Amino acid sequence: MLAATIMDAMLRHLVRRGKLFVIYPDGGLRSYGDGSGEEVRVRITSRKWLRRLLDADLGLGEAYMDGGLIVEEGDIASFLTLLMNNVRHADWPAPVRWMDALRRTAARLPLRLVGGNTRRRARRNVAHHYDLDGRLYELFLDSDRQYSCAYFDGPDCDLERAQLAKKRHLAAKLLIRPGMRILDIGCGWGGLALYLAQMYKDVKVVGITLSTEQLQYARARAERLGLANRVEFRLQDYRDIAERFDRIVSVGMFEHVGVPHYPAFFQKVRDLLTDDGVALLHSINRADGPGSTSRWIQRYIFPGGYIPAMSEVIPVIERTGLIVSDVEILRLHYAETLQRWRQRFMARSLRAAELYDDRFVRMWEFYLAASEAMFRSGLMNNFQIQMVKDQETLPLTRDYMFEEEQRLKSIDTHRHLRLIGPVAESERSGSKGKGGA
């Protein structure tokens, strides 16, 4: 069978490390790798799925969702990690590299030639993922619903403390002073905006989102904490903001901007910043350079999403006249975050199936596992880019960051539960019922 021959050749070239066994539709068992590490064994259930798996970018995720690929030893996370670790070190022959370059170029053309994430499309794309039933996110996120890379600042740091440390780490880089106005672009469920208002006196925070579910949840939290007079949450596109701010922060939103809109995004940040303002951008980074978004991710998880490479971002910042004042790379922090999300999600998978269905559970398991594998292998990481308009805005050394981080830690660790206590059931929103993304 031709498909089996092609699959076997591909796996023999790719999988040089690890211990992988594949059971083919005819019952044949073939092994790949050098025999190191834990065994991973998968079964391809039919010839149809074998043919579709040759297009791994789309077919692998669909096969796992629909039962065409079954993991019999290990789990989907260990299988994908084994593959990604080998991809990272693969030495493909020149024709394969050329074809991959052509595929990437073709996949990127729509990013540059069509309208990209217009206001209407951006709202629709956000709703696809972030307006799912809010109870879904309660299954695996921390109590503050931080849906971005956590910051593990110690060996015994659990998810709750790591997400608190992330907010602290971001706040310390903003050099906030009393009376400042702060903008949070892509505020999610409001955790960072509320943290900043709690930890700094007399600041005013505006958080914007395109998700109606996040907006209602964030507003309910602000009311409950007595912060509605200092924290304003809006359903608003960043392109429609007109005020100026002393500080601007954006966490986990830039992946939804789109390459054609990078100049407009950073020009808007520059326009909104006061002359002595500071902006901070936290985003996933494509560590191996510009590429294209997985078609499976585009179709099922994040339509319109694109993870940037730093080489695509820094030149745009420079052209706007903003000054890059600090850059930090967070390497394995998101791998650790995603591992904990996946473990928590799978521990509550029956509840997720009640909200949606078993196929949805497999889809999200694959999404979390594949994402973790990308970060674990080093193909992706996170960057935090700090920007100013005036190079004299910040102190000469980075000591102020470390000092402020320690000051915040001495306060927020003891106040954490009071700061982020759960919203009452009556205050939650979220569409109910089954469906799929």
C-alpha cells in the first residue's frame, strides 16, 4: 500500500530519537527511533486515516479528534513531544526543505494580501474561542482565569503562584506611579487590570476586550471588589481608542493582531502613550523565524491567529519611532503552564464532555498537548518587549524591576485570595449547551 510506504519512509527519516511504535491498518507493527526514553505506541485505525495523516498539519489533529489515531501506550502529549523533538533536530534533504519553504510562503500569502483581522473579523475570531461556556475555562485555568504564560519563579511554584508571579513580573516592568492611567489591551477576564488597581494607589485602569463573555465577567469582578470606579472594562477594538495613557500593557493578545496590522498596532501604541509613557508587550514568539499557522489550529482553535517571530516585530517597532528599552525571553515557562492546564483539563474531562461532547474534549486535549510540545521542544517561547518614546523615561539599570518585584511579592502573596476570589455563580455569564469550536 503506497500510503503506508510513504508514511514509513517519512517516520524513518524524522524519528531518530525516542521509542515509537506504529500499528498500521493492516495490523503490521513498525518501530522508529533509537529506543531511548519512554515507549509511545499509536494505532492508525483505517486506510482512510492513513492517507489523511500524510497531511500531518491538518490530518494529525483531525485523526485524534475523530478516532483515526489512537494512542495505546503513553498519551497524545508524549507522542507529540516525541515528534516535535525530532522535528527540531531533523536534517531534511534539500527538496523537502524547498517544498516546506514554498508551503510556508503560500500559507503566509493570505496574511499579507487579504484584509486580515478587520474589526468585524477580529470580533468573530475572538468569539469563536473566548465566548465558549465560561465553565470550560474554570476546569483548567487558575482562579484568576489567567489564560497566558505563567511565570515560574521558584522550584515549588504551582499554577496559582506562577500566574500571580506573572502579574507581578509585568507590573514591575511598567514602573507605575500614583495617579497614572493604564491601558490593558486584550484584558481577558480582568485579572491583570484588577491586580494593578489593587496594588497601586490612585491609578485608573482601562481594560479592553472583544469578548462579550469576558467583558461581563470582568465587570462583575470589578463591582464585587469595589473597583468599578477605578477599573473600566470595555468591549472595544484597540484601533478605536482615542485617549492617552501613561502605561500600556498587552498580554497574549498580539497573536490575534495579524501581520498586515503590525504597523497600525504599534503606531496606535505610540499615539496613545504619553511622552514619558511605557508600553509592555507579552506575546508568544516563533523561535525558528517567520512561518505559518497550523491549518488545524486555524480551523478549530484560533481562526485568524498568527504567532509572530521577533524578527517580524522589532523592525516594525523601530519604524514607528518607539524605542525598545528591554527584551526578555521566557523559555520553558509556557511549556510548564500548558502541562498544568492539560493535566487539570483531563482530570475534569467528564465535566468538559457534559458541557460539549467527547470529540470536543479530544480536540482540546490535542490543542493543549500540541502547544506544550511546541514550547517543550524549543520551537516556541515567549517574549516581553518594553517600549518607550523617551529613552530617559526609565532608570539607567534594571534594578528597579527586581526591587519592585520583591516589594510586590511581600504584599500580594498574602492578599492573593482576597484579590481574586471567585465571582458568584449568579454573576457569571456564558452560553450553555453543546457545540463545537
